[in-house]
Amino acid sequence: MAYFAMEQGVTPLIISEMSREISPKDLLTIWKLFRLMLREHPDIVHTHTAKAGTVGRIAGWLYRWLTPSILWGHRRACFLVHTYHGHIFHSYYGGFKTRVFLTIEKILAYPTNRLIVISQQQYREIHLEFGVGRKGQFALIREGQFAIIPIGLDTSIFANWEQRRFAARKDFGLAETDLAVGIVGRLTEIKNHAFFLAAVARHKQLFGPGKTTNGVARRVRFIIIGDGRLRNSLEEQALSLGLRDEVVFAGSRNDPEVFYSALDVVALTSLNEGTPLTLIEAMANARPVIATAVGGVVDLIGNCDPKATKQVNAKAEQAAYTICERGISVPSNDLDAFCRGLEFLLENAITRTKMGARGRAFVEQNYSKERLVTDTLALYEELVGQGAACATGRSQNIHAV
């Protein structure tokens, strides 16, 4: 995300010892963060993601308490805030490792002044299901330990997507009558691209080639946008499944305002999600979505009509897809449900258009950057207003990790 920070005029301070995996260098990272706090005197330390949230809050806790004033009972006034964009409490690691990380998160949550979740569903999972955070401390904002602040983005950059569609499709080698299904995200296990490729093969077996729509021969292309350490194995899987002509590995792209406009449907197959930015960006581009019903996905796709649940196999109650306001919901790892839900979208252009329009209106109303800034600053001001920093009148410093 460094490119995005630079575009916004923000120069990030990079700590080279910081890594995604647990490492002895984490102690050096904590030390460097602690020294940074001694130099900058932050009023608020706001951390994001699991690893940075761990080292950042430990450093913040040390900054609070390692001060001479503790001898007469006064710690430094510094508030700790942490945002959960997702969680690692299932589907990432094995049972033992997951329990260790959950225990660490419960310990870190106790001294954290505010725990921010980005959807109602995420609050239910993190606090009610997994027991993270102090009990009985929940409010939408300003009260209790938890706050719900949905993510936000600049929706204006996605306006007039229709004008970019022709050039974007040409860039992917798509013909005018082609249907394009895209999946966007890091090529890692949690995003479940292996299932996506298996679903492409199953869809090809069930519905193509040779499928026609309104008498016109139909060609469906599947575009994987993103990169990661699984790329080589996924490319090998695509070849082994005979998908050389159907699947395009497009690599990383930094122009979501362009590439989404080329797609007809956006898919998500993740095993675990917070509130997926890819679906929000897809809806901002008026794209219908098909997604596994995990995490905050259920809050994005809207109300689902039980009467609109399409049974794939009468003997398999789980093999069903559900038509919702802004997309199709499918059970996790259910190939037939995913394929048939996708085919429903591909066969119904009017439905795609209506879902896309509802998605764009929903994102503009609920996920603007202006709303995100307003909610976050309100939380910061409420916290600082409780501290001695406000009374002394010294400048307010907010650091994000």
C-alpha cells in the first residue's frame, strides 16, 4: 500500500525488521517503535492488522508505563486503538497455533482503549463468538470498548465507469460479446483461489463450451487479478485442469477504477474475511458479485430472500445459492452451488444490471471516505478529550502502525 500512501502525500516510515511471520526481529521492531514514541509523544497509537497490532500495542503499552512519573502513580497519557480488518481466528493456521494467537489477542485487547470492527458481522465473530474484548463493552461509536467504523474509499474515482469499459476490456483481450468473471486479491491460501479454479473447471464441464445466449455463441473468460507466492502453483493447477484458454493471470494492478469496469461479475471465494475491499470496489463500479458467505460479506450483499434460494440438489441441502440484493451468496467450498449461482448471473443481464446499480448506491451511501474520516476523528476527539493531553493544551499526535 506504499504507492497509495504516496499518492495521498503521506510518506510512510518503514521499519525494515517488520515482517508478516513471527521472528526474533520482532523485539527490535518493538524497540524501534518505542523509541519513535519517545521522540514523537503520541496521544493516540492506532494499529491495524494482527502482526502490526501486536508489536504496536506492546510498544504503546511500554510507552505508557516506562516513565519516571510512574513512581508517583502517573503513567503517560496515550490511548491505544486497534482496527480489525479481518481476523486470524480460523482458516489461517492449525488448531494449536490459532489458540495461541487468540490468547495473545485477548491479552492485548484488555489494555486497548478502543477496538474497532468494520461490520456488525465482524463484531459478532470477534467479540461474541471468540470472546475478544472486555464483556459488556459495545456501542456503535463513542461508548464502550468496541466501535463499528466501516471502511471508506473515494467513490468519485469510479464514476463514469462505462466510459472506461471498452478500453479496459480490450486490454484484457476480451471481445464485445465475451463475459468476464474476475477475482481480485492476494494469491494466498485464505483467498481460496484453488477453489476458484476448480469452480471454473466445473463450470466449463456443466455449461460450456458451445453455450449460446440469445442465439449468440458465448465465451466466458476468468481473470485473476493479484499476485503472491501461490501464483506458480495456481498456474500449474489451471494448466492441469485444461483451462489455458479460459483463465488469465493478470498480476497486480493499481488501477481499480479501470480493471473492474472490464468485468461482468466479480467473485470472492475466501475462507475468512473482514469486510472485503474488493467487493466494495466492485459495487462502486456497479458490478454484481458472487461470494462465499463468510465474515462481513453477508453485510455487503444485502438482504437475501429465502424464497430465492436455488436448490442445486434436492438431496444436498447445503448445495444451494441464494439471490440477494447486490449479489449471489454461496456456501463456502461448495463447487456446484458456486457454479450454478455464477451461471444464473451470466444468463441474466438485467439482473446483473439491477444488482450493480443497487451495489453502487449502497457503497456511495455507506462507504465514502468522508464518512470514514468523520467517524474516526470523532472517536479520536472523544478519547483525547478524556486525557490530560487535552487539559495541558499540547499538540495532538496520532500515529498509525
